[in-house]
Amino acid sequence: MDAQGRGRADNIDPADQWVLNPSTGEYELRLTPSAPQSSVPRPRRSGPRAGGAGAARDRVAAPRRGEESGTPSREVPSPRRRRGEPEPPPGRRNRRPVKKKSKAKKILLWTGGTMAFVLIAVSAAAYLYIQHLNDNITSVSDDGASTGGFSKDKAINILLIGTDKRTGKGNEGYGDKGSVGHADTNILLHVSKDRSNATALSIPRDLIVNIPDCPTQQADGSEKVIPGTQNVRFNTSLGQDGRTPSCTMRTVTELTGIKPDNFMVADFNAVKTLTTAVGGVDVCLGKDINDSDSHLKLSKGTHNISGEQALAFVRTRHSVGFGGDLSRIGLQQQFLSALMRKLSSNSTLTSPTKMLKLAETGTKALTVDSKLDSIGKLKDLGLELGKLNPKNLTFTTVPVVDNPAEKIKATVVLNESKAPEVFQAIKDDVSFTDVKKKQKAVKDAQAARLKGTKSAASEVRVRILNGGAADGSAQETLQWLQNEQGVVKSENAGNAPAELGKTTLEYAPDQAAQARELASLMGLSGSAMKPGKSVTNSQGLPAMTLTLGKDFKGAGVSLTTPTKAPDVDKSTADKVKCAK
């Protein structure tokens, strides 16, 4: 909530709202009696706090002198001075904290590399009014459709859903009347494990898919399984027959083989309020547009759009490209790129008052899954996504072709020759942007592990563990290695202590030649080879460790992953494109 929302003037310095609590020696945010109280401390003196964390939550900052409240006002004592420090000038109570540059730098660190199309960024910035902002957030159950939430040490997959549901004043003329909200805009955002790149994969709403059965939590806490349907539009995975975002999640997994970590949902009103909060975004048109359906009327050139005009822009399709949903997806990708550029370069991010306005707007604009239901969790996600440079964010669309079963083309189906390659590249964490110098150095080092002399297969000594592959995979591999490849000094060591996403081969330095031979036989990439230490096998001899991960497809099936993404139409977030 900004200063105006509390009934105060817009020009109040946010620092005036922090006062010293004499009981703790800490500065605390003072609001009007009816407003929520913040428990976020300002910079404090060294030394332990009395009362612990619980006491800190219960403390309320004393009102300033002369301010009306339900109780008589009292002076706030000056903070203690160290021995020998001069007396402060008369009239100064030292109640205002020093504005440290490090705080501003911390805010910029959280938001400078803004990623998830402002929703994440404003949440990451919102470390004030924590409880109030938590109350703004709407969350629904993921119904077990997610991975359980993103992890800091793994690649991240977030499903972003835009619905045609009408909420907010002035939205009566948009979308289908009475719509419960379908999945009309869908983006699977993949952020690489090393946070160096990301891919935003748009999924057409008119793509024909199979929607699986969807166990769904009901309002009374019970569970209902909504039956799946075959050969229907993707957008019916939400809203239709009571389906929730978790069902859209399951449909994405069914379609791509990628299980999202979390989801976020925004409706018409979110586009209007978020663009207004950031002061509009700059978009470019390669021709004049006057679309009677979306109500967008703009001349050729660059325009700053927000509110109703921004919503009209992302809804336009008949006046651009071929006039279909794929053309609208291109406009939406341009809009999101512009939104990211505006936010990451916006000087208002250094203004506490404007930051609070963004936080207020952002947390009201989205619905998230139950694993992202607090500012703390959104902040953690924002910090991870903030490590990304926008120029390494690639926008692309699931490869599709017109539905051959239709005479009048209204829907699309997967391009079976290209779509699987795109899905596999994302699963393998392959960048769709050019590999940067740092990445190249890593890949070169991995490739070097495969170069050099190799031992004879009969000299390879290895223990095989099942770390997430199908049951029986370790024994199957053992038999294949011994009977068909001559690796007779191999043994089945059972299950690994933990599951792995990818198959790995760990070996000691003096086993490098053996490792190269086994990698050649197994079709392992350099990234699967992990220099480390040997283990003792059942005969008391040093051996390598081959752990079969979830990516293991069977004995004799190569595990070498592509190092380059497939050639598809794409754009990056740092480039300005003019819609035509």
C-alpha cells in the first residue's frame, strides 16, 4: 500500500514513517492505528535483542509526538549515545534512520535482473508490509500436479496462465460473457539450472490435446476427480467442468513431458493494473492498427501503453499477422519483453514509495499455487530469477501445424517432427540463446573428459546403482555390459541412496581411461562424467560408480544430450520488434 492509500500526501518521505522503539533500540515502521503494522526492522545497534523473535512480532512502534491516536501521545526518547559522543543539535531527536546506500543496492539486487514478467519482480521487491501483502495473495491447491515447488539448486519451470475471466471495473466488454476463466494465454517458463538463460515457451490455446483425469480439491476440502477428455482445445484445461490451474499443469506435463514446479494465474484486470503501476510499456507497430474486436487503435510507430490500451494490445489478433491465435501470441511475447525492459530499467525501483505501489499491485494481481502462497516464497523465487540477464531470455512457441481434420482451419496440432525436439531441449536444460563465454568454458571442460586414451572393456571395473531409473535397470545394464560389451568386471550394487535426474559416472583420476571407455559404450556425455573418487567393490578392489538416473532409457540407448537447441522461430527479451 502506498502513502496515498493510507490517506496521506504522496510527497511524504517514507523515512519519516520510521521511529525508534525505545524498548528495543530498533527503528520500526509507524502506520496509522487502522493500518497493518510492519515487523521489518530498520538497521539496529549491535547486541542481542530481548524477548526473541516472538517478542519482535508482538511489539508495536510508539506513535510520534503530537499525532492523534486512541491514547495520549508521548515523546520518543533519543537513542543512547556512546560515551564521548557530542550532544545532538537542539530540536533533533535522531528519530530518522540514516539512509544507507547498501539498502538501495540490496533492492536493486533483488530486482535488477527482473524475470517473471513483473509479477515475480514486484513480489521480490515487497519486503515491507509483509503480513499485509501476504493477505493480498490468492492461492489455490496444486492438487499434487507440481514437483512440490521450485528448488534453488535445480532448473525452474513455472507455468504462467492468462485467463479470459472478467474481474474488476470496466471489463464487462471483454472475453466470453460469463466465462469462468479459460487458459487463453499459456507460457511455460524454463530457467536454467545455472540461471544463465531461460526459455518462455508459449502454448497455443487452440492446440488440440488430451486432458488427463484431474484430482481436484473442492471448497469443503474433499477431493473430486474431474474426468479427462480427448482431442480438445488446450484452453479447456482450465474452467471447463470445474477444472482448476492444477489441471492445466497436468495437461502441460501430458503434452511436453515437463512437470512444472509452480503456477501463476493472471486475468484481464492484472494486465491493466500492472502496466499502470509501472507507468506503461513501450511497444512498436509496423503498421496502423484499428481493431474493432479488441478496441485497439494505434498508428504505426512506438507507443507507450497501459491500462485499457495495454489489455487491448494483448487481445488483438485479427489485425496482425495471419489474424489468428498464433499472431496474437507474437504480440503477447512482444508485450512481455517490453514489460521486462521497462521494469528492469525503471528508476522508480529506487523509490521506496513507488516500490510499495508495485508490491501492492503485484500481489493483488495474481493467483498462485499453494507452494507460493507467501511473500517470503515469492521473494526467494524472485531472487533466483533475478540472476538472469533479459538478453538471454528466449521467447518461442510450441511448433504446430493446421489441424488436417478441419476444412475450415480453427485449431492446430503438434508438429511431430519439431515439437518433440523443443520439449527435449528444455528437459535437457539446453539454452535457446548463444552459449556465453562462461558456459563455453564449462562445456569445453566437460568435452575434454571424453578425450584421451581408453582402457580395454575387460579392464573396466564399475559398480552399477539404480538412482531413479525403471525397476530392474541396474541388472539389465549389468547383463548388457557383461554379455554384449565385455565389461566383465562389473556388478549390480542395488539402489542408490538418493534419486538423480541424470545418469552419472564417478571415477578417480587414475580411472580416467576406464571412464572414457565406459562413457563410449554407454553413450554418456562429458557432463555425465564426474571426476571424484573410487569405491571398493565386492572383491575389495577400487571401482567406478555408475548411477542410472531418471533419464536412463534402457541398456544400449545413448544418453548423449543435444548441446544446441532446435532451429525454431524465436526472439529475445532485450530486442524491440515491431508488430505487423
